[in-house]
Amino acid sequence: MHGTKDRPRLFVFRSNQHIYAQLVDDDKAKVLLSASDKDLKLKKGEKKSDAAKELGKLMAKKAIENKIEKVVFDRGGIVFHGRIKALADGAREGGLQF
């Protein structure tokens, strides 16, 4: 996986408790944007997959504000299921293409 300025890499990291996302320009080795579910105002009792979907929408909103519409999705070797899939679905709903 390799991201450029025109098509950065959307890197996702999932821990047991939280999920994090970054837009990375690998040519310059620079993080363009980042967010995590810690940045969201979550309701008590909300599922982790719901938080991941909202994080995907937040990343899409931030990316579009910075004139980024196309990305390369990097799930970091984690199975495309559960929270990873929810984040990807939220990012697509928000307008990102990958």
C-alpha cells in the first residue's frame, strides 16, 4: 500500500477499546489528517461498530474539507469485518472513494 498527495492512504488501527484512522502521504512520510473514536461524543451504551461508522463519516468530512476525495484503504492486515467494515462504510457514505 502506498499513498500519495493526490490519493493518500487511509490507515486504520483497531485496539480492543478504540479505533483510530489517519490519512497518510507516503511520498513525504506525513500524516495529513487523523481522528479516533475518542474525538466523538458517544452516547452511553453505543456499540463500538456504531462509533467506527461515525469515525468514518468524520474522516470523510475532514478529507473533503481538505479537497481529498479519493483514498487508498489500508486495514493494516485486520480482517475486513466488524468495526473495520463499519468505518469503511461510514467513509463511503461521507463521500470518500476507494
